[in-house]
Amino acid sequence: MSEAGDDHHEGRTYDVAVVGAGPAGRAVAARSAAAGLDTALVDPAPDRAWHVTYGAWSDELPSWVGTKVIAAQSDTVAVFTPGRHLIERAYVTLDTRALQQSLDISAVTTFADTATSVSADNVSLQDGRKVTARTVIDARGLRAPHAPAQSAFGIFVDSEIAAPYLGSDNAVLMDWRGGEPGRAPSFLYAIPVADGRVLLEETCLAGAPPVPLAELQDRLRGRLEHMGITGPAVDTAPTERVYFALCGHDSMPPWRSDPLLFGAAGGMIHPATGYSVAASLSAADALVDAMANERDPKAALWTAQARAVHRLRRRGLSSLLGLAPTEVVRFFDGFFEMSLERQRTYLSSRDDLAGVALSMSRMIGLTDRTLALRIMRGAVISRT
């Protein structure tokens, strides 16, 4: 990584300038440099360590993400709705630090400064400098304070402590058991992480507003006490707090943005699950290939099918937000009754319009009539 000085960038036009050094931004910068593009990266602290836990379906990750960045893998995951579903699809927890280091930006010119304004071809920095590029990519994350959001509170415990709960399951993606009628729903997410530990996290999947973190902390404590998971090791366990918007505003879809948005702010986040890292890593090469071959990178990311899938998923989120707490659990019971192929298409495909539409219709068909009508009503309302 080379750090820019005044004489290093004056009068220079980069091929690409990326603003934001999180997973999405760093991935685009690293892959751009690897493709031979003259690349700049703007971030106040480009090497600050990432501390968030990132999970992904193994088959979502691009081939260039090596095994060294995998902290733990579960070949199957369980879901409780409240009955048990076993999902035979490998799920991984990423080694966050290893992922960050694997995205090599040694050939990238970095500007350790704050961007005060960002346009399609230049970035103004707080210190008065400007970074000019043929393509500017804003990957600073999604800033939508009033949008539907996901919240979660978790603790990291030794695997022996979590073993009585997990039993024969190595990971639990969603445990909806124990919800109270009339109370905004949340579920337990229990996955292995690095160093023989397990993350136990109470999660509000989507809310407008979401369940507050303090309430999720209380729910997690109550849930663990009910399961007999108590003691000093639990009380003093390291914690994780999660809160992020699930979508931006409909008035400016990502394919109409200027400059080009990427990552969570650029439509890579799945509005019904909150997953974005694997999708961003996977989409980085299509973006870089377009820039390297002087094609429109926005068009490469947002084909007509990808735009339609994005709209369908937004309608799915609107439907989910309109369901009563007990209906949310029934919704996911229907979802995980679908075939693995249908689940995978809805959760992971960005541009298979027919497949995503079929998955949504199959899911509605697996629910009872009353719930199906509410889901369809929410989808229709979201179009207005």
C-alpha cells in the first residue's frame, strides 16, 4: 500500500477511486489493482481492524476467497420454527482479520482522509485535496437512519458452554422458539467462530424500528437462563452489538445513483436477511471486469434481471414487516419447507428473476390461506 502525498497525486487521474475501506470497498480496490487498474482508496483509517462477525453460505463466496479466511464451517445448519429443519448447505464464519489481510491493497494508493463530497469522477478530501478518477465508487456503507433495520446482541462463549444447547447440531441459523405473542419477534443465532468459541446472538431480523439492543440483551439472558446456560463465564463473555439498515430509500435505487454505489449502500445487502459481504465479494469481479474493459460498470452490476430481483426482494421485506409476530414464524416455517434449490435461489441469486419469483410463489403456496393473503397484500402495498 502506498500512501499519497501532495506530489504523488497532483494532476493524476486514476482509473478507479474507491471511497470506504470496509469489506466491499477494500475488495473492489484490491481486485482493481490486481487487474492492473490504477487504483486509489479513500478512508480516514484504511487499515483499522474489522471486528464484526461475518457469516456466509460457502457456495456464495467467489473462488479467490481462500480457505485461510474461513474461521469455522458447518456442513449443515439447523432451523427451529419451532419444529426442526436441517439445511444441508455449508455455512461458514469468516476470519475477519484474515479476510481483511487477504484483500491486498499494497498496489493501491491510499488517502487516509475523510471524503467531504463524492461525485462520479472526483472525491474532495477534508484536507482540501481532490482525487480524480475515471470511475468513482462509493462503498462507505448504507446510511438510512429511518429505514427498516436489523439489530442483534450476542456473546462469545467457549464451545463447551454452548454444547448443551447445540446438541448434535454444529450451528443454528434461526431458533424462533420461546417467542411471546404480541412481542416483536427475535431468534437465537448460534454459530461456531474462531478459537473454539460459539457466538450466541439474539437477533431481530427486520424491524421498523427494530427491537432495541438493550431488550435483545435481556431476551438473550432470559433465553440462556431457561436453557441452563449461566455462570461467570457467561456474565463476563465478550459481546457483539449489531445494528444496520436493511435498505435505502426507493426514491434513489442503486442503479440510478451517481456516483456508483457498491456494497450495502449499493444494493448488495439482501433486504430480507441482512447478508451483504459474500454478495459484495462475488460482485466485485464483474464490476472490475467492466472497468478494465471500458464498459459501463453500473450496467454490469445492474442488469434488467438484477433490478427486477432487487424490487421483488424489497417487496418481500415489506411483506415480512407487515406480519404479526406469530405469522413471522409461520412464514419461515413455510420457507424452510421449500427445496434447498428454491431456498438457495431466493437467498443467494442476484439475477435469476424466474427462479426468485418461483421461490416466492412456492413459499406462499406452502403457507395457510390467511398468511398467504397477508404476504401478497404486503407485496402489493410495497409497489405504491
